[in-house]
Amino acid sequence: MNKVKSAIIVGAGIGGLISALRLYRVGVSVRLFESVENIRELGVGINLLPHAVKVLTELGLDEELKQIGIPTAELIYNNKFGQKIWQEPRGINAGYNWPQYSLHRGRLQMLLLNAVKKELGENVVFTGHHFDSFQQFDDRVEASFINRKTGEHVGTYEADIMVAADGIHSVVRKFFYPNEGLPKFSGRILWRGLTESSSFLTGKSMIMSGFQDQKFVAYPICPQTASKGSSLVNWIAELKVDGDAPPRHDWNRKVDKQIFAPAFSNWKFDWLDVPKLIEETEIVYEFPMVDRDPLPKWTFGRVTLLGDAAHPMYPIGSNGASQAILDADALGEAIAKHANAEEALKAYETARLQPTASIVLSNRQNGPESVMQIVEERAPNGFDQLHDVISHQELEGIANKYKKIAGFEKQTLNSKAGVALK
């Protein structure tokens, strides 16, 4: 039998780094390859749901997470007038055994990178290595890398398996699905920013206001700022637009706020001044909301896909990073259970392919945020009594259905004992 003893991981983002930690814990020698020369603390805010925090806790990262994340206390959906539609506690407040965190993507990535270097060694992370091609043999896979700027060949490496965690524009995925084309554009654009501002609501609240074609999301992400009595607020403004998506599909496109800010000029709620928050933001990033169709398979012999390379999804329901973390956990579990490398990768695929496909498709229907669209359609001018528009049972049903689809239904998750992997 050919037990997995070594792995190449393409991509040192969140999914790739956690895969490295998880595989190392089950006895696999890992090397990570990243295109950029220097991994820096980039990006804006993300959320980690309790099932993802469970995995990180089992990896011994819970205390470090507390230092960089805000434990989300509640989630509130509102209409475009700021009227409350649905409110629910989150994380520990909701009775989970693990918190939900709002935090800065770049700070999380650096935390994970430092954990990998500390546990696996400084020499396991290869930067400036852009994936170019691979070959599979009966007993191994070989991967070749180039310098993305110069095109120069920088090395060929071999391992028992290769894990492609190289994002929505995965080069590895393109080898297996060469005619897939660009990600699918939703017709909606996201504009994102970070602003140090006064706290709103509990200071640990996540809010979403509006409806499908116009939405505003905000939540605090920095415990150090919170300790000073204010908030570093991550916000997202979303609008439906005419025409095709902009040509770029990354988080680096800086834009003028006047492209979208006028649409939110009247969104001054008692508990949050949206125009002021946008106005006080120095840098705004634009990103088209895109995903890809679910795939029939991720695993091809000794090569498999993970995270956004496998199942890019709309940023709805706080699921993108969390699902990559669950992928990494399932991959580690499959390798620990199966003596044969190819069987292990197929078992990982079997565990994760259908659940993530369900989330991708649910997010296209707005997932749990569909409650805002329902209220917009039934009461476009607002409401006097919410129960005249939508019942508590309907709201609760939508929320609970999505938790089951996304894998964080409370009783089921809490019943899974957290076994330390140290």
C-alpha cells in the first residue's frame, strides 16, 4: 500500500496553510509553493464560523485567534430603511462550543504562516514559485514552478500527492477543465473598505441591510481598536450593475467611492450612518461578485483541488474561508484513515464535493440573506409590523436550513467532540 508520506501544496493562502498544518499532524511531510515573492498582510475582513474555529482550536490556534478576532455576538438582517427583519445570536452567544470570529484576512494568513514555519520549519514555504505544470507517475507526482515575473524555471519537486489551493483562478484546475473560462459574474459588484469609527450596536454585531440588488454589510474586526472604545469596521456595499464584469477578479482594484456612494446617500439609520462610514474610508476596493459552477470531480489520481480552487462561491453566509478550512480538515482525516494515496484523495472528495456544491447553489439564491429579498418584495416601502410581512417561523426556517446546508447546525456540531491534534 502506498501511504501518503509527502505532499506538495500549491498556494499559501488560508486553505493551503491550514492543509499544511493538518497534514503535518497526520505524519505527512509538506512543502508549500506560493506565486508571490513576499507574503504580506493584505485584504479586508472575513468571518470564521464555529465549525471552522473548531478545526483551528484543535490545531492549537485558539489563543492566537482571540488576539486578532472579534467574537461575533449577533447577526442582524435589516431592510433598506434600517428596520430589523431577523436577529440571532452567533457563536458562543448562540450556545456553540466555539466562537464565530470576524477578523482581518491578512492577519489570519500571517498567523497561519507563522504557525506553519514554527511547526514545520522555515524551509517548507517556497515563495516566488508560480505553478507551471505537473506529471503523474505510478508512485508520485512531479510539479514544476516558474518565476511569474520572468518566466524562469525555478524548480521541479516531487511528492506522493499534490493539493491545489491556488484560488479561484487555479492553474491546476485549468489543466483538468481547460474550457471552463472566466468565473461566472452575478451581475453585482462589491465595494469594500475598512474604517476606524465609533462602535455600533453591541460593538460585536454583524449587520446586513437592503436586498438582493442593493446591500450594505458591516462588522468590526479588530480587538485592539475595540479596547480603545472604537471599532475598525469592515464594510461591503453591493449593487446590481448593467453590463459585463470588470476585467479583473481580484481584491486589488482601487476605485473612486463616487461610483457607488450616491446610491447609499440616504442610508442613515439610528444605529449606523452608512454615508458617513463610506466617506471616512480612505481606500475602497472593487470586486465583481463571481463564482464557478460545481465540478463533477476534484481528484485526478494523486492530484486534488481545495478551497476556492475547488468551489469558489459568492460571499454569502460567511462561508468562503470556513469551507476551505473544513476542506483541509477533511483532507487530513482522509489521509489518516486510508493507506493508499489515491483512495485517500477520493475519500476527501467524497466527503466535501457535494456539501460545498450545495452551498454554491444556495448562495446563488442568496442563502440566509433571502429574508431581506422576501421583505423587499412584500414591503418595498417598509413595514409597521414585521409579522404582517413575514412570520417568525418562516424567518427561523430559512436561517436553520442554511446552517444545515453549510454544516454548522448547532446540536450536530456541538455533539462532535473536539479532539486535540497536538
